[in-house]
Amino acid sequence: MDAQGRGRAENIDPADQWVLNPHTGDYELRLTPSAGQSGVPTPRRAAPRGNGPRTGGQRGGGQRGGGGRREVPSQRRRREPVPEAGRRRSRPKKKSKAKKILLWTAGGMAMVVVVGAGAAYWYWEHLNGNITSQDVVGAKNGFAKDEAINILVIGTDKRTGKGNEGYGDKGSVGHADTNVLLHVSKDRTNATALSIPRDLIVDVPDCEVRQKDGTTRTIKGTPNVRFNTSLGQDERDAGCAMKTVKSVTGVQPDHFMMADFNAVKTLSTAVGGVNVCVAKDVNDPDSHLKLKAGSHNLQGEQALAFLRTRHSFGNQGDLDRIKVQQQFLGSLARKMSSSDTLTNPRKLTNLAEAATKALTVDKGIGSLNKLKDLALEMKKVPPKNLSFTTVPVVDNPAEKGYHATVVVNEAAANPVFNAIKSDVSLTETKKKQKEKQAAKLKGPKSAASEVRVNIYNGSGRTGAAQETLTELQNNEGVLKSSQMGNKPHQGKTSLEYAPDQADQARRLADIMGLPASALKEGKSETNDQGLPAMTLILGADFKGAGTPIDGASAKAPDVDKTTADKAVCAK
């Protein structure tokens, strides 16, 4: 072979000399003219299976220079017929480098997608496995996107984790140290975070605790004790704390979320620190918090110390510490919803890890899918409409001298409780919403004789439903009305109607002086004649039959509050 021929042979990719025969499905060796001596392609039978000896020229490719035979795959090959004399077989087309690169890239990308999907699934399951859930009596199974949501958020004083020895009560079983009833409105335009003091004197009711075998055990209630004993004490679980909240506020929590000291440290670190402000220098020997007046970014131990400090703010009591905690939670909410967090994969991953490990929740929301859906619902609330306030209280009159405990200030607290029960924001929200509500009263009205309504008493006032029925039938001509008994207590009167009953609803609203906010388009129910009827539930705003319900109770109560969109310095 001349030098030119050897050069051509050396430029041949050995792998290209094995060609797939489409008729047989086997790969066959086809030598190029420069590689063989006869000037025509020479078919070769694939080597037999096994590890037999090779001739000295074998290299696992085609012939090189002399007469060495390439090493062939172990699979037995079929002989290709020799071409007719005088005809030259065309040289197989060699794959271009660009095509090879594309094939390898496509294959590589497919592998990345498969591996990535597997990794994503694994990580999702990993996060799901981080979540701790408890089966408690009273919690709902999931939540509805078209209903208001009430969540009891509990911070316990249990000392778990490294570095927490200096906080909480030594040997605590995990009392309800920090308590926030979070109400998210039905339309997701606002939310209220109501803090419940741990030293609030309450009557803890009897409660049922779920056992491992699915049965329940009743734990006897305790009168005239601190609210924090509603959890942990006498083996009470979070369901007992939820029931105590219902007995104090009239609001039934749907779910609970519980965390200990470690949650504060891990969550604050995961978001890169929480911005706080103090109006004066702080040097607290108990919490070991040392801060100069001004703004600070706190995480980990410092964040926990900030929340635990009470001897450096206000009157050095728990109520002033609650205000500091509300400021911290508002800042944390701003940080978690900021673009700096939501567009940072590292922070989001750290936050997901920290949140799933830190929280204990009820089984109704005890999966990553449900927590994700809940977070998306809560994210709809603008920070400016997330209000923080505390149950209005007064010093416990039973204590002499220094007051260590407090009791509910009924006159100031009831409007707050009713606002939450009635899904009313503590912030004056949306002029457009008020206009939309008012539009419900505009339009045609049916005759009073055509109004069909079922009347329920949810006012707490004995005989209110029968009183209203008598007024409507005898004085207003609403003869197709029925008295249906009692409903659970609610703050304001409501009227639910189907879309084709809107004209009836407007007539009844006109007769009773119902505000637009009382009207709710939904579905009808059947009356005692088997016909579709509207549902009227009298609330605490009912003043008597024939007296207009002017909607005064639907206004936001005048209470001391802050909102999550504003940074406030702790004093």
C-alpha cells in the first residue's frame, strides 16, 4: 500500500467499517478499498463467540497496513454475499461529527431528564418524609379553596435541639407558649393573626385525644388555669388547644401548626435572616440578646433570643413580648414572600427543608401537596391586609399586687371575635369590594308573596327565628317562609340564595334591611313543602323582628393592630 493509501486508511474510523445489514439485523464488517488488497470490499464473517486466540495484527478494529484482522464482536455474524465482478460497492456514508454530537447531546439530555425527574421525585418524597403529623380530634380533612381557613399556630416551650437549654421551662412537656389564631378570609383578600396570651386565664374544656389504635380517650378539663396548659399538661394534644380556642373565642380552628425553638432558628436562617428594629439599646441577661438601637438582620440563635426577650421591651411582660413577636412574624412574612426569596433556588430549597422539618401539623394538611396548596392560598393575601392583633385583656382581678395573669376584656374582645367569625377584615379593604357588594342590592325584586325562605336562629337569642317568621308572614306578606330551628352561633345575619333566586333575595333584603354583605350567592335548599328556598340565618346582629339589620357589626372593630407590610421598631 502506498503512503497515500495508508493515510486514507488511518483516517478511517474503525467503528464505521461495521455496518448494520437491514435485511438480517446483524452488523457486518465492510472494508474500504484502501484497506483491502483486491480493490473491492471484502466481506468478513463475524468472529465466533468465545475468547479464542487472536492473530498478531488484531486490534479490535479493521486491517491496518498489513494483514492483521480486527477484533470483532462476540455475537455470531452472517456472511454478506460477494458483489458481482466488475461492480464496486459504494462506500458507506460516514456520520458527520455534527450528527454524532447531536446524537450524543440528545441522548445526554434524555438521560438528564430521566435522572432529573427521578431526583425531583426523590426530593419531593424526601421533603414529604420530613413532615410530622398528628391525628387530632376536631381537625378537618384538608381545606376548601372557596371557604375561610382558621389555623392555630402554636410555639411550644419544649427544649429540643442543641443550644436550647437556656430557654423555656426546664423539663417542660411542651406547653402552648406562643399562640396565634390565623384567619384567612374566604376571598383571600385579607387575613387576621390573633395572638392569644399564654397567661390568659381560661377554663380548659374536656377534650378527646386520639390513641395509636384509633380509639379516643377523654381528658378531663381544668377550670381557671393559664391558656398554655391547654397543650402538654395532663397529656393534652393540639386538639385540646384547638378546643380551648373555640371555647374562648367562638372560632373553631380547622387545623394546627406547631413548632418548637428550633423552628425559629432554622426558618430565620433559611431565608437569610429576618430584619428587625429596636428603638433603644438592648442587653438582656436572660435571653443573652445584645443589640444597638437601630435595624438588624437576625437569624439562628439571635432570632430566637429576640423572640424570647421580654425584660427589655415595654412593661417587661408577656403582652409586650407578643408585640415583638408580631413584628418579627410580619418581617418574616415579608421576607418569605419577597422576590429575593422566591427567585433564589438555594433559599427556596433551604426554606423547604427547614419548614418541613420544623413543623408538626394535623393529618388534614399532613402532606407536602396539601401544605403547598395551603401556602399558595395564603400567598394570595397582600401583606398590607395581614393584620396582627392580640385578644383584648385586662389584669386578673383575682390577683393582688403584681398581676401575672390576665382575663378577657369581654367588651373589647367580642367585636374582634365576631369580626373573625363573620369573615370581616381588621383593615378597611377595597373600595371596589364595597361597590361590588352594593351591586347585589340593585336589580329587579320579586313580589313578597313569591319569596321562599327557610329561617334559622344563629343569634343566640331564644325565639329569634319564630319571631322573624311571625313578622314576615303577618306583616310583610312573605307567606312561603318556614322556621327551621337553630344553627351554630354566628356574628352576623346571612342570606344564601341560588342564582335564579336573586330577585327574591333583593326583596327580602329590602324588607329586613339586610346589608349587601349579608347576601351570598350559592345554592338553595328544600323547604317543608319540598320547594327550593333561600337560607336565612339570623346572627348576633339581629336586634328584633321588624328592626333593620344595618350591618354595623360588619365594620372592622377599633383595636390596636399592626400590618405585615410595615416595619415597626420594638420599644
